[in-house]
Amino acid sequence: FDNGDATDYRYVVIGQRGLLTVTCHFDNVTAKTSVTLRDAVGNVLATQYHNGAPRQVATAKVKPGPDGTGRYYVEVKALEEGAISEYSCQADFAAVVW
């Protein structure tokens, strides 16, 4: 919690169907955190809860919206007071036809 704010958001824009994988690396592996992928209107596509490992990976199927693009949000959340950690996240995309 940083001044009472327990959640960070970032976004990625993807223009085709495929798999979006976000990997977050945490410096403090004891911090209780979650990583959630959301679509443009906030629907949850995938969530990964802290599992004691230094990284968390969330993967979701994505596809472009009617305008040909898709905006997806990465939500990193501290789940309890004192859950403090520096972290970095990497988004990867693999085009898939289904």
C-alpha cells in the first residue's frame, strides 16, 4: 500500500487474435499480490495470485474489438497492508487462430 493506494494499472494495445501473457517479477516474494488481466470495459480475463514464487504469470485469449484494436489492462494489486515490493512486468503476445 503506497499512501493507501494498493493497485497499479498499465495497458497494452493488441490488434489481432492471440494469447496475451504478462509476467511480473517481484523483488519481495513474501508480498501478497495478484496480477489480473482485464479487457477494455474491466471484465476479468485472467488472474494469478501470489504463490510464493518471485514471478507471477497471467495468460488470456484476446481479440481486437470492432475498431480493429484491443486495449487490455494489467492490474497489479497488493492484497494486504504492508505488501510492499518493487516489481516489473513484461507483456508478450503470440498470434493464434481459433
